[in-house]
Amino acid sequence: MSHALFLVRMDVAHDHEATFNEVYDREHAPNLRGVPGVRRAARYRQPSPTEPRYLAAYELDGLNVMDSAAWKKAGEAGRWPGEIRPHTMNRHLTKYEWVGGSSALTGKTPYVFWVMMDIEPHREALFNDLYDNEHLPLLLKLPGSVNAVRYRTSDAGEPRYLCAYEVENTTLPMSKLWNETSDIGRWKPEVRPYTFNKRYIVSERVLSL
């Protein structure tokens, strides 16, 4: 069941955006998807002005895939390193390992709601227990909430935990119904006060390989 996720978030200079998307979709993402151990590659776009506009998610058999010669060769192939990378900015390249929720993403919904946060260490065990056994089951009962996978990173400067909710529309995440459901049970009084460094990103899928 254990697997990994490489999440890449970035912006691009506005006058290079069209070329950025063309090369990403036709060359860069397909090259990385073809590396042994890469299960799926998907790209997303999100409208928030406070977070990087573009996301790419690479589902991997394990983080060791990124150490392979094939991965490194694919990342440097084609027009990406010379024509595109120099014009990207605000880059967040984060390696995650699976920690809970469903066994994998399905890749079937048009939107993904990314929730990132830290938890105070003395509440981490309870955080993981309630997330998997109470919080996610409640949220996954909501219409339009299809699947959720949790990950953890040790990369410096990033929130330690990530939950990717696959949803059918953009109105459900953070809606009144979503927030009221989140308040049910022990999560609100026993876990939420000890979370911090939170980020909420609703993204639209633009490519799936």
C-alpha cells in the first residue's frame, strides 16, 4: 500500500505561460510519466493569488524513483530545462510518503482539494488516529466528496501533512456543509486547536497521464 507523491507547485512568467503549458503537457510530464515506478502524472491549475498557480502531482512506487538515472534524465530532456525552467518562480517541490486515508488517488474527479497543515508534536498520534478513523469518514459521506489520501513530508519549509481530497465540484470544499461536518466529533475540540501553518487549495485538473 505504501507509496509516494512528488508535488510540484510553481508560477511562470506571464509572457511564457502558453509555452510553459504546451511543453509541460506534451514533453515534460509525459517524459516523467514514462519513468519506471511512476504510477500517474497529473497537472492542475488553481485561481488563488496567494498560492502558486500550477501544480503537478507525480504518484510514485516510492521516493527512491526520484533517485534513478531514468528520472533525472527525463527531467532534463527536451525544451524544459532551457526554455521553460528559467521562467518559473515561486517553486515548491515537495516529496511525500503515504500515511493514511485511501490507498491511492483515483484520478477520476475534475478537482482536487489540497489541505496542508502542521500539528503540534504532542498531538500528532491523536491527529493521525482521528483523521483516518473519524474525520475522513465523515467528509467522504458528503455528496461530491469521492476520495481522500493523506501524505507526510520531512522536507523543510513545508507543512508536514497533506490531504488530497478528490471532489466533483469547487463549491463543496470549505462550504457551510463541509465546515459543519468538519466540526463533528473530537476533531474540533481535540485536534484543530493544535494545527497550524494551514493551506487550502482547490485545483482543477488540466492533464492526467
